[in-house]
Amino acid sequence: MAQTIDEVLLEPGNSISFADRDDLLEKLDHLDRRIPGGKRRRERRAKHREHFCIVRYLSFLAGEDLLPLPVTLTKAVEGHDPPDFTLTWPDGRIETFELTDGSTREYQRALSLASEGDLTLPVHINTPDNEAAQLWADILYTAFLNKARGLVNGRFGIDHLLIYDLTGLGLLVPIDAGAHLLRRKIDNWHHREQSSYQFTRISVLRDQALLLDLTGSGRILTAESPYFRLGVIRARDEADLRKRLRALDRYCRDHSIRHLKLFGSVLGDRSDDEITEEIELLDCPESTGLTRATGQGRDKDGEAHGFRGDSDVDLLVEFEPGTHVTLLDMARMERELSDLIGFKVDLRTAEDLSRHFRQQVLDEAVELSSAQA
């Protein structure tokens, strides 16, 4: 049974180390990242949300390969000054983290008074985008201000302030729409207050995105995991499926594969969303376990047919610039990818395709995109 993040880090002073990217991905796979503490919002404690958010933060950075490894995550000792967590990097440097709820007490009070299952937003669905973005920036700025004043007055040294956005406005306001407004407010406060203390980084964590280093580069990360979401893969069970996805991700990195796309009959007439999101578990008589299969091709008469256990998977590969690949390399990769995926792979580059239908294939091919938990 998977351990919860709280079982690993709930006790103050506990640590968990990640030797390399694959070790990190495997360990995060085995941590239940749901927010524990009860089904009702009021039963969840702040430390549960903090544990949930720090794991999400690591997942986003792993998705973009931005984590120097090995790294150790440590839960702060209770009774001491902030931070909430520390990350110890390979060079011995320690980065301190303080996490804070980005919504206001007034907004949370409105949520607590709402009927069970109701969605309560501080703006109407028809509110103009600029007004909604301004309100989002105002709410998160209030959270920043409360935390910054407390830390400055206490003379606590914190490297990274991670604001987790629970406003619900993410349904209306893209994170980049309000980012420049929030940055301006924070910059103006620092200029006005002339504070000797500033966070090295301020980031905003939303359910499906991380705004990393708001007052610096302001990079938005949306891929929580580097796993490929593959429309067709054969696995014995869910554990074997995750193992195969990790292996596929590692294989692409080791072989300088920049893009890997599905094309051909497996796509049929399905949309990108159906290919990447509608994944079904099917009984497979040709296998001892389970097959994940999507796609419905059409035969020469236009009649639909399902993807069969003996079908080939057509993959379009694009390598990193400067990568030299021979025909023997391509043949070897076909065999190795076939073993990983569980179906016979037909691997092609754009140059291998006939010029008569090359552009159509390139337009219709579906990227094996990153899966988001």
C-alpha cells in the first residue's frame, strides 16, 4: 500500500532523499498525494495542504528537469522558527521554504458557508477578464503581505515563499493573466517599504500549474510529470504500467528523443483529447495481463475497426538537434520500444515519409504528452 506524504514527513525533522530523477519519480509514485485529513474542507489541516503542495512543487520541477539531484526534502522541527521545509542540494546549499494559503479569510469564510458541493467564486462567471485578474492579484497580494510582514518583523530568513492558490479563480483567470499584476504589487511594496529583507524566490502553486519565481523569470510550468501518456500500452497491472512509463521517459532522455508521436490507423478519426485522455483498460486475449488501448482505425472501405492485439503502433520520432542516428540504430530502437510498449512498433522520422502525404501525417500526429496527476 502506498504511503501518504504525511506518513513520510508528518513527524518534524523527518526527511526523504531522492538520488536521481528516476528515484524521485518512483518515490513520488508511491506517495499518495491526495490531501488527507477528512472529506470535509474544515477537517483538513494546514500541514496536510503543505505536504501536498511541496510534493506537487517537486513534481512540476521534475517534469521540466529543473531539479539538481540528489536532493533531500526535510520537514522543519516544530517549535523552531520558520521554514516549513528545507531542500538540501547536491552542493550542500540549503534552500528554505515557507508555504502560505493564497486566499483570504473572507473568501474561505464564504466557502465554508456554501452548501456542500456548491462552487463559490468571488466574481460572477461573466465578470470581465481584466477585473477577475485584478481581483486574483489583490487576493494573492494580501496573502504575500501578511506573510512578508510577519517574516520581516521576526527577522526570519526564508529563501522561497510558495503561495498555494486556493481562490478557485483559476477556473476564470489563466495564471499568466494575473502574474504581471501580482508582480507589480509586490515590487511596489518592496520599493515603498525599502525592506532590507526580500525572498529570493516567490512562486505560486495552482492545481494545474506552477508559476515559478514570480518576481524573477516568472516561468510557468504545467507538466507535473514527465511520463508519456501513451494511448496504447500493454501492462500486467497499474504498477507495471507506471514502471513502463518511467522506463519510456528514461529511454527517450537517454536516446536524445525530443518528440515521440502517434500516427496512422491507431488514431482513426479521434480528436487529440480522446487520444490523450480517453484511456480504457481492456481484457487482452493475446496477453497475460491488461492492455491500455485507444483509437479506432478505418479499413479501406471506411468501416471502423478496433485496435487489435497484433496491430503495429506507428510512432513518429524527432531527435535532439545534432543527434546522429543510423538505420541500424532505428532498427534497434524499434525492437526496444516494442519491448517497452508491448506492441510491435514501426518507427519513422519525418524524412522517412513520402512527400505526398508527409505534411498530412505531421499535421495529424499526436504528441505523447505529459501525464498530470
